[in-house]
Amino acid sequence: MPITASAKKQLRQSKKRKVANLKYKIKIKTLTKQALSLAKDGKMDELKSILPKVFKALDKGVKARVIEKNTASRRKSLVSRGLVSKKGAPEKNSK
């Protein structure tokens, strides 16, 4: 346990910040899981409706410095790939 007043204050601050950060992380995780399961099941209409919510949650997480910008970009790509691959996107021809 902290002894000095400044250490006690730091502990209070870190507890508050942890709660706030968890709010963002939980929202990101649940929306991403929902989107990936919809992509797996092939429910494209529902996936299209949830995609903006996933992007918004990821962008807010970046703004609040909960996740890194590249992490958000990678997760957006992961979710978007589910939408594109099920649509029947043209395959890349290998030469």
C-alpha cells in the first residue's frame, strides 16, 4: 500500500483510469466478436450495419489512448476482410 500522499493520489487516479479504459476495451472486444461471428455465419446485411459501430469504437479507443493506432487499423482490416471475402471478391491471379 502507498505511504505518501502523492502515492495514495496516484493509486486513486490509476483505479479511475483503469475503469475508464476497461469500458473502451470491453466495447471494442464485444463488437469485434459480434462482427467476426456475423462474417463467419455469412450474415452480410447485419455485418454491414454493425461495421460502423466497430469502427467508431476502435477510433474512440485510439483517441482515448486505450489502444494504438496501428492496432485499431489492423482490427478494422480484420473485420472488413470478413465482409469482402464473403461477397465473392475476385481472386488474385498468380502468375
